[in-house]
Amino acid sequence: MKVLAKFVGSPYKIVGVSDIWLFFDKDEITVRELLNKLEMERGVKFTLESDNIVILVNGRRIEFMGGLDARLKDLDEIVVASIIGGG
């Protein structure tokens, strides 16, 4: 299976590309597995709380889908973006 990971804001600066296809030997993975693969292949580690980032799967926040255990399927689109406050 493959998933498209997109990076916006500070995650883009950290990874160095706006998007990347990631390939897996399974039919289904979790967001946690995707983040582990990013760390192994790109040397990038994201921590949701301390990095002030949000992760979306097909436009939905992972907090509403099981958090890091949210399931990903073939051709899902993941967006990793920085949280920006305003006022």
C-alpha cells in the first residue's frame, strides 16, 4: 500500500519537501507506524504535543479517529501541519 504524506509550515521546513509517497508491505497501518517510517527513512521525528502540530487523515484530525492508532488505508492522504495561534 502507499499513502501520500504532505507537510505544511514548520513540518515542511523540517522534512524539506512538501509531500512524499510512503510505501508499506501491509494493507492497513496506523498513524504511529507512518510516523515511525518517517523517522527511519527521513530522520524526522514528530511529537504531537511538543511540536505543536496537527495531523489530518483525508481532512479529519486524528484525535477524532483514534489518535496515533488511527488506521490508514491505501491511497490515504495525510497532512502534517503546524498549529498557528492568533488573536
